[in-house]
Amino acid sequence: MPTALRIPDLAGIKRTISFPRLMARYDLHLKPQPGNSYRGKCPLPTHSNEKDGNSFTATLKDNGWVWDCFSNSCIANRGGRKGGNILEFVMLMERETSLYKIGCALNEWFGLNAWLLNGSGSPGGRGGETPRKTNDESQLAKQLAPAIPAEESQTGCEENKPLGFQLQHIDHSHPYLTDRGITPETAEHFGVGFFPGKSRLLNGRIIFPIHNTRGDGNPVAYAGRSIDGVEPKYVFPPGFKKSLELYNLHRVPTDSNRIVVVEGFFTVLRFHQAGCPAVVSLMGSAASEAQIRLLAAFPRVTLCLDPDAAGRAAAASLLPALAFLTHVRVLELPGQPDELSPETITQLVGA
């Protein structure tokens, strides 16, 4: 059964919340200026110049309140940005990087009912789907993802380089794969299997080749899954940035108008066996900004994550981030992926 999650109406919140209301909440003492404006000492935690006591302004514009701080140190601490909108102000004050959480907080603080999608699936769309939003909201969506580690967020020109080789002597019929419901044909198609080689990192593990989005034939990394309880459960080669890739994206048909997102490698293989080729994995329960951009290239995205706390948390963070960029719905798996029959998977993704 599709599960609908509420997402804050950020554009509506920007229009509704006045800066004087935030001044009262944060006990700020800025002086009124002509033309619906306030000025005074910058209250942001990024402001470090105690001598600079008149550098902050907040002004009401046609599309809501905007603010600026002209202190050089404060601008530097904000990555060179001079100011922003009212939502970004609260993000800085709360030291929070998720606009989704800020939107929820503002709804709660000020008793608003500014939501794009409620628990019954309206008004955002049918069955948990949400329509494409305005360009303004799409720009805000870039900040809606959960906090991303610094080494994963700098996605500008980074890429994982092709390895230029392929591991040999992979056992596609290993009993561990059979126990997980993976046929030898599927394992061979994906290049998955038990690696008995001499790699210190991958020896004695089930390996999964990971390709970049170009699909140039060479993997950019091999992930290794422990089968004997040895920790960590999954290992990745040093230097590989899994936040830049979506597992199996290179196999998704280029003309596909929908993509299904799951959590793990094995779930991708099982969905493939059930006749769902347009399926990718996050390689974890959290998504990076780069992965969100890759998913947003598809007209429709179906989140089909595990029915546990991590899966629900991932859906709660991914849905608002994607909903500003494309049509998205959330389906909670009716059981653990290994427990699902091919018929159940087919019915689920085809619903």
C-alpha cells in the first residue's frame, strides 16, 4: 500500500512568516528602518566580528523576506554568500542543513498548516505522487537532502575513475547467493559472485562490480560482502566515493520514464529477477546530493525502501528532496527484501 508523507510548502512558508516573528522567537533587537526593513548587529552564529554591530539587514520583498550581512568574516564563514531568504536564516540559526526539517519546525513553531502533501495523499497528487514544482522551489530542493559528510558533498567535478580491469574466477553459483534467492544466471549477468582470489580487501567475500553512470564497460569499484560474520559487513576500495554513484544505474534503459530506488545490492538483483530492470540502489539508506540529481533525471521515481527505521528515515528525507524536482511516491516493502516473492515484487512496483 503506498505510504504518503507530508512535505513542507516552503514557498508558502516564505510568504507567510514575517521577519518580526522570527525576531520575537530569537529575541533579536534590530532597529526598524524605512521601507519594511530592519538593521542591526548580525545574530547569525557565522558572525564572529564583535566590533561590526550594524552589518545585518532584513527587508520585505515581493516574494518574502530577505536578509544580508555585509561583514567580511560572516560572508567568508558562509562560503562567500552575502545573504539569503528567511528559510536559510533559520537554517543558519538552528545549525541545520535540511530544509525539510526547517519547514517542519516552522510549521510547528507558528501553528502553520503549510504542507504540500498530507497523510491522505492530497493535495500533492494521487496515491502519494507529487507534481513537479516551480523553478524557485527546485532551487531550494538542492538543500533539502539530509546532512552530507563534507567529503561527499563536494561533487562538482569529482568522478570515480574506471578501474580498467575486471576480477576473474568469480563463482556465480556460490551457495550464499542461492540462499539469498539469486540465480546463477542473474549473478553472472551482474558480475556478482564469490571471489576466492588474493585481494586482501575482497578475498572470501561476495563481490559486486559498481559502474559509473556512463556505462563504459569497466567498473569503477568492487564492493565486497562478508559471508562469515566478519566485520565490516561491506567493504569498498579506498578512494571510492559511493555517494557519486547509484548501483545498477548504467543498466537502466535510457528511455525509461520511471526508476525504482531500493537500499541494497541484493534487493536490486531480486527486483531484476522479478522483471524490474529500472531499479537502482543507494548503497546505503542515506542519499547524497549527487544521487538525488541522478534520480531527478527520471520523470517518475518510486522509493521502495526497507520496512525498518532506517528505511523510513531515508524515505522521509528523500521524498521532500525529490518532490521539488520530479514525481515521486513511496512504497514500503511488506517484508524484508529476501522474503518477497517475484510475484509480490511485480505487483508492488506495478501498483
